[in-house]
Amino acid sequence: MSLNWYRTRGLTRVEHKIATEDSMLYNHSERYTSETITTHYSCGRIDVHNVPHEPHGDEINVPPMLSTDWNQFSNWLDDIQTASVWTLKDLVEAYEHQTNSKITWDTHD
């Protein structure tokens, strides 16, 4: 996601700093602005392999969730095999039930 995505949701912090001699920016300007992301989110897709009649597989779009949840969910998905293609809702319900943890989705609108 772009920095603007984070900005519009109020998930960045802007700081005004003064460069020191050890800074890369020291020769250009003594004052500069730094913007950092305060809460990291991730989104993407789940690649589904071995789908009948789909030679290249399938994919399930995944909306933004906290990056820590994305990493744990992705690790859990690495070991999942199903007899049919599950929906994202089915996968999330199974994940949350088996791991006893809830995914935090982006709710900023």
C-alpha cells in the first residue's frame, strides 16, 4: 500500500527534525521532515493450487489486515489443504478457531 493510504487513515506520524553532522542530509539542509507509519497493514491474495479445470490455479483476494496478523495467517495457510476451494470467510473462521486469535482488519474509511 502507498504512503498515501496510511496518511488518509491517520496512520502516519510527521516529525520535524534537525540534521546533525552524522546525518546524510546535513549538507543539504539543517531541518527536515520525517514521516513514519505508526501501524503497519498488509493485503494481497491467497494462491490456490491444484484447482480442477484451472491449469494456473485460483486466487482469493485478501483485504488489509494488521501485518502481524498477515504474517501469522500466511504461516498457517502454508500447511492448509482442503478437498474443495474454501472462501476467505471459511479460511478465516478455521484459522481463528484453530489458533484462538482474531484477525484485525482495516476498518478506517
